[in-house]
Amino acid sequence: MPQRPVPQSGTIAPPSVTADEPSPAAVPAYVRVCQQLRQDILAGVFPWGGRLKILDLVRRYGVSQMPIREALQKLQGEGLITIQPNCGACVRTVDEKFIGDIYDLRGAIDTLLIRRATSRATADDLRALEIILETHQQAERRGEINASLEYNKQFHRVIYRMGDNPDATEVLDRYWDLIDALRRQFGFSIGFMSNVIANHRLVLEAIADRDAEAAVRIAAESCERSKSDLIERMRRPR
């Protein structure tokens, strides 16, 4: 049984990978528009369920209609918008059923990937998870919501990498940023993120012990609580 990693003293940060980015001129116009429109949707510039008019987008992003149409097709594939014949494009509607469906899907795929990760975990994997947990806890104590969401995502991503099923991970990635955007919009219940970190600690311990059943059970309970918390926050009058 692999030994659980012991965190080093002092402030630690998860490893990061930097890559050279292409110059703006080398990026096709529709790709730039897609990136900008995606960011604007997730930032709340365009409301959930709101219309996206081609001419308005042309003026906003300073390009012709063709890159706009190509970007809309790409974002439709990502599930961020819907396109109906003779009706045009709309930001997707977000309701309780949608949230429930996404978390149910996440829970099912989590089960698959966590089982695989538990049998494949190395000492380096466990150390990476430990580092993320430490930095996540520091961010949560400082009340840094964006950083907390990012460390939560990183923790899951390490497990998904360990699970080694890229197609399953791609399904989870499709709506991850959307759910995080909703979290920024609606917030968390008091103590929610500290409970997430505590549950991640338990999942890490179960993986280190090669106890797949415990890891899956803890993750499934956490997923259900996350779903219920977000839906409850969305129901509150704003």
C-alpha cells in the first residue's frame, strides 16, 4: 500500500504548465470570437436564455457575419447556446432540471474514473492531490472564490488523468466552466467549500488506501450535496 504523502511546510502551489500562445494574427477570426463570446456568456454579459443577434455580435466583436456564425456553431457543440431554424441563437436556458442532469452525469462518470484512478494511483499522483488540497484550503480561508473553484477543478482533473479515459473526461469538461460560472453568480451556502475540501481529503485517503468503494461513495455524496446546494441557491430571490 503506498504511503500517504506528507505536505511540506510553507506555502505550496500546484504545478502549472505554461505554453507559448499563438499571436492574435495567427488565430482565425471565428476562434477569437468563440473565445470572447464564451467568456462573455460565462461572465454573465449575455443572460441565460437570452437571444444572440448576429448584427449585435458583429458590432460587439468587430468582425463579419461569417466568423460569428462559425463561433455560434462551435458554442452550440459545447452546449452553451442553442440554435433553432428561423429563430436564431440563444444562450442556453439554465433551470433545475439542467443542473440536476449535469450533476447526475458528473456523478456517474466520476464513479468510473475514481475506480480506475484508485487502482492506478502512484506516489506522485497522491502528492499532486495533496498539494492541491493544501493550496485550496489556503484559498478558501482567504475567501478567494475564483481560486477555490480553480483548485476544486484541478483536484478533479488529476483524478481524471489518473483514470485515463479521455473521452469520459471530455464529457465532464463540457459543462464544467458553465457550472463554475453559475457558482460565481449564485454563490455557496455557508461552509460549503470547506466541506468540499474535507470531502476531497477523504477521497484522497481512500485512494491512498486503495479503497475504491469508499472513494466512490464519498465522491457521490459530495456530488449530490453540490447539486442540492446550487439548486437551493438558484431558488433564492435575487
